[in-house]
Amino acid sequence: MAAYAEMDDLLEWLGVDAAALDARATTWLTRASRVIDEVMFNQYDATNDDHVDAALQATCAQVEFWLLVGIEDDVMGTRGGGSVMGYRAPRLPVLAPDARRILRNAGLLYTGLSLS
């Protein structure tokens, strides 16, 4: 899967130049895209410009969140999770609040079964 955003998109989102970013930011864009893809739950349409823009913005917002909280604590599962019979399950990555708003406003955030 290709990332929903590129380095130039992230630099513009953050309002910084490349020197201000961690060298791993490109990898983080790919990881963030996987998180965004998972929460959109197959609602994304690559031919819909609004969907493309929302996925790009949400991906950048996710990376920005990781820059603030630390990616290791979020993606690597070190913040804990549930425990069943001694097995400690890794915790899923947290969706950045800004990414959640962007996807929800675009109608891309999967919120469960619709009964209508």
C-alpha cells in the first residue's frame, strides 16, 4: 500500500522544512497511512477528490500526533493492552484527534453498523 501523503505534504502540514523532521518521517507516513486505512474500513474511494484530500490530511495529522506523543509508545504497543490468561496483547495505535475529526467530517470514519 502506498502512503496517502508524501513528505512534501507533511512539511506543508507542519509548516517546517525537511531539516526539522526526523529522518524516519517517510516511514511514519507509511505507518500512519495503514492506521488511516484501517479506520476508514473500505469506505475510501481513490477517485473521490474529497476522500483523497481527507486521507492525506488525516495521515499528516497522525504523524504530527506521533511527533508529539512519540511513535514508540503508540505504534510499538508499549503502552499496554488487555491481558487474557497471562498473555499481554499489544495495544492498537491511537487515532490522532485531528485525524479523527478530518475523517469523520469527510464521512470516512467507520463508526459501526448503520441501521438505516
